[in-house]
Amino acid sequence: MNKSLWLRVGGSVGLLTFLAWKTDWHRVGEAFQRLDWRFWLAALALYVATQVVSTWRWRMFARELGLGGTFREYLSYYFVGMFFNLVLPTSVGGDVVRAWYLAHRPGPKTGQRMPAFVSVLADRVSGVVVLALVACVATALCPIPLPPVIRYTVIGVGIAAAAGVLGLPILNWLLHQPRFATKRLHHLQRLTAGGMVYYRNPRLIAGTTAISAIVQVNSVIVMALIGLGLGLPVPPLYYGILMPLMTLLTLLPVSVNGMGLREMSSAFILQQLPGTPVSGTEGGILAFLLFVAQSAAALVGIIPYLAGGLQHFDAVAAERESKEEEEEEEEPQPTAAA
């Protein structure tokens, strides 16, 4: 394992140890005794259905870059990526696996790696941006007074998301100035130029954003269903703040698959509710049950991986191809330039 992975493993172990020390295990037992599993199963079913919708969004991004493939193929790649994200605690995550499969699907292979990666990145960015928007809307509409730490955090997340969306054209323009025409920046130039393809298709942006809105609202409902199963006295709109903030925090590279960070952030955010009607232990259990549902859905990916006729993912080959991509010296495609 590389150094960054060891740091993430250490982060997860440290966070989980701290949580175990602070957890009221008697309350854990009580929470599981009163859990209505019907709500958890409904959350699991909705989560799986939501990933199918996410697959449609990814396919739209990929087709815009000239990548073919049936919806069934994309669905297989998507769930295989989820599976690897769960069981492969390395620097090669599920997004890399998805891009690798898309680039290696049957058919012409030349020049497929960068478009495949850009499509996966665009899919991810679309979800994150709309997730930030959901948090902003939920904050504006929440009927209860929110503490400053939550309100200002959401405002910061919204500003960061807007800056990212508006800043890509500027970054792409800067990178394509003559003084930046260096081999070191070539990979980043191709990446931003590929992203600019989407900016020229407002209908695609509108369609994928609408799908992202459905996906992220469903994600909030998934968490709310689990909260209902636990009997937590949490206002529905507050889940629209909790789910985005917790999800964004788990993207920080300080733990493996967000383990420990997910539970700790959920506990902290729920304890900010006025009157603290939810204990930190219950907040941690809520996040843990969400992770179990997500993991159960990810295990579906083992079916197409083992029985769907897909070639087995080769992490070594993926890393080698990534290095080869960085060493390529050809200029970005003219159609992708700003």
C-alpha cells in the first residue's frame, strides 16, 4: 500500500476508535431493538433504483463525447464500480474502474481513455454540484432556526460549488494560453477542454442537472427513511442539510471509504439541532445503517463482474495506462478547445 492509503487507513482507525470510546453502547442496543426494518428495506430499494437513474446520467455525458455502448453495459460498469469502491481500499477507486471499463468496451479503442475519464468526472461533478444546491435550498426552507455553524457551512459549500462551475471556462482559457503549453500541463489541458464540450450543449446540462436533482433528492429520502425507521425526531428538511454535508465530508481523503468520518459528521450535524433531540450515538447509527444499505447495493456489482461476461479489471494495467496517458505528447483535440 502507498503512503496516502496508509494515512487513510490510520484516519479511519483513529476515528472509529474515538467513536467506539464515545458511544453509548446501551443506546445502540435500544436503537436496534426499536428499528423498523421495513423502512430500511424501503431505503435500500430506493437507493438501488437511484443508482439506475445515475447510470442514465453518466451515459448521457459519455455519448456527448462520442462514446457508444448500451444502457445495459453502462449499468454493469456502474455497479461494478460501486463494488470496487467497497472492496478495493486502494488509490484505484470505483470511478477509475468505471472509466477503465468504458474505455475497454468492445469496439474501437483509440483515444478512448480520456473521454471515458471525463465522462465519469462530469457525472461525479454534476452530482456534487446539485448536492450542494439541495443543501442550500433545504437551508433556506428549513422551518427551524439553524445554528451559525450549519448555516455558514452550507453557504460556503454553495459558494465553492458555484465557483467550480463558473471557474472551469476561465481555467480552460488560461491553460490554453501559449505560456502554459507545456508537457506537464498537457493532461490537465485535455481534461478541461473535454469538460468544455458540455458547456456548449445547454440541453445536455439541463437534462443531466434534472437527473442529478432526482438522484440527490432520492438520496435525502433514503436517509430520511432510515431515520423514520429509527424513530428519530428530525424535521424532514433537515435531512436535506445532513445528507449533503455528510456526503461531501466523506470525500475528504482522510479515511477509507469515509469510514469513521461518516458516522462522526452525522453525529455532529444532528447534535446541532435546537434542543439536541438526537444523541451523538443515534446520529452515528443513522450513518452506519446508511452505509450498510449502500454496501448492500454495491454488492450487486459482483453479479455482472463474475457472471456478466466482463473482462476482469486489471489495476496494474489501469495504472500503467494512466502513466502512458500522462506521457502522450499530442495536443488536445480541436473540437474540445475553448
